[in-house]
Amino acid sequence: MVDTMALLRAFIRTARMVKNTSRLAAGLPADDEVLLDAPDERLAPALVAAARGEYDIAAKLLAATREAAEWENRDRYARRLAVFARTRDEWLQTWQSESPHDPDALLVKAELAVRRWWESPARAELLREVGPLIGAAAEGDPRDPVPWRIALDHARGTNAGHTEFEKLWTEAVRRSPHHYGCHVAALKYLSAAWYGSHRECFDFAERAAQDALPGSLVQALPVRAAFAYLTEGGRAVIPRERLDEAADLAIAVSAAYAPADPWPAEVRNLLTYVLIRLERWQDALDQLRLIGPYATSFPWDRISDDPLGQFLELRDGVRLEVASTIPLHPRSEHGGRARSGDH
């Protein structure tokens, strides 16, 4: 016998979706306007020049970040340049041959070397050979925390013990106590997937967030711990309340930045994933509007070989979920159904 009430609920849900989904697209860019890992206005010219085999713009960009102590920008730009060099490294080879002791070239070289061997079955053995490159990058400018972030990633990949890792962590935070990249590297080391546990991961993230500077992305670190918990599984059970608190804190951090700002894009994409897993659909839609056209590979590449397609698919799914909760006939402010004469 057909469950009439269940059928009715499904019919109403579908009707709500049809009625409301299109208007929920307001504030969202069209699919063909969404970009994956779009560079900012400073990095874009460096990547275009690198595609022509020229390194001058990249060299000037990294030199400027070093001279101005823009460590967060320096870290991001070094990562993106290293990613580009994995498939097109002629510009980097020329840069290294012409300026073998340039601290900026040494930084990109060290980052590239770690990334190149990370997926190898012989990762730990191959990465140990990279140690001198990281040391050379660190010596290039003793103030720079970015080589120490690379060293923290390197330590994780070479199965370094806690004592060795703590020494590297001390060197990193001595140079920049609130460096986001270094904190993310430490969080990964402490995750259940590596050398810690979900509880250790959350404890570290929450302490760091409390100590972070106002507006710092480090304040959103707990949502990374939540992501690790939701994706890695394990025996430990983290209370739902703690996951929601991590998401709420990241929402507050996101709100401190302008809509469609590329700087917090990765945090916003990560937060959106966590909100989807927590079935907080309206909050997820709010973040999608703030993300605008700036989709990022992480975290979507953790669940799909097509991160942009996954982002767009889930964006549609969030709209459908929100639409299904909106009444078919909005009530007027007087408590009844809106009449044709109401405004």
C-alpha cells in the first residue's frame, strides 16, 4: 500500500525545488564564470611570463614579498609557482643557472622538490635527499618562515618523530608566530591520518585560533580539523557541537573579508564542504555567494578527479536543499497567505 503522506511530502519537496531553485541563483556567478585556483593580480603576470619561459617577473614578485616581510603572500606565491614548474620548469631552470644563490629561486626549488617526490612509493627515502635544498632556502634569508613551513611538510613526509618536528616548529614560529602555512603544516602532522589523533588535531587548532591575530586565517584552523575528522574517519568521536563551533568560527573569519575576495577563497571552499557535511544548507549557500567565482582545488580534489565539476555540482545541490525548505506560499506579515493586493 502506498504511503500517502510520504508521497505527499515528496511531491511538496519537489514542487518547492522547482519554484525556488532559480531565484536562489541570485548572487552566484554562472558556471562558465567560475574559475579554479585563479591567481590574484600580482601572481597572474608571473605565471604568464613563466609560460613564455621567462622568470624575471616571478623573481621580482618573490623578492618584493621577502623585502616587505609579506610571508603569507610569499608562501602562497612560492607554492603556485612550484605547482606550475612541475609541468613547465624551463623558466626555473634558467633562473637557477643564472642566479644559483638567489633565495627566491632556492625557495621555489625546495618547494618543487618536495612536491615532486610526495606521491612516490619511495617518498620518505627520496625526500631525505631534498633536505639540503630546504636548508639552502632557509639560509637564503634567516627571517623567512616559508622554508621552515616546507621543512615541516618535509618532516611529515620523512616520518620524523615528534621531537624533531617540535624543533622545526620552534624555528618556524620564532620567525612568524602566526604564520598560517606553518600552522596548517603542524595541523596535518598532528592529524589522525599521520602522527596524531583527531583530539590532538582539534586541541591544537582551537588553541591556535584563540591566540591568532584578529582577521587572521589561523582563526579558521578548527574548520580544517573538522574537515580532517569528517574525511579521515577513525575511532575517536568528536561531538557535533565541536564541529559546529569550528564552522561558526570560520564563518566569522569569512565575514571579515569582502565577497569574491581571492585571499580567503580556500578557507571559504573548505568551510563550504564542512557545512555541506553538517547539512547546514543555508550557511553553505551563504558561503557559496561569498566565494563568487573563486573555486579552489582543495578540498574538492580530495573527493573528485574533477574538482571544478564537483564544486559546481555541489553548488547546485546546496541550492536544491535550501529550495526544498522554503514554503510554496510565503505568508504575509499578518500571518496569512499573501493576497494579490499585498506588497
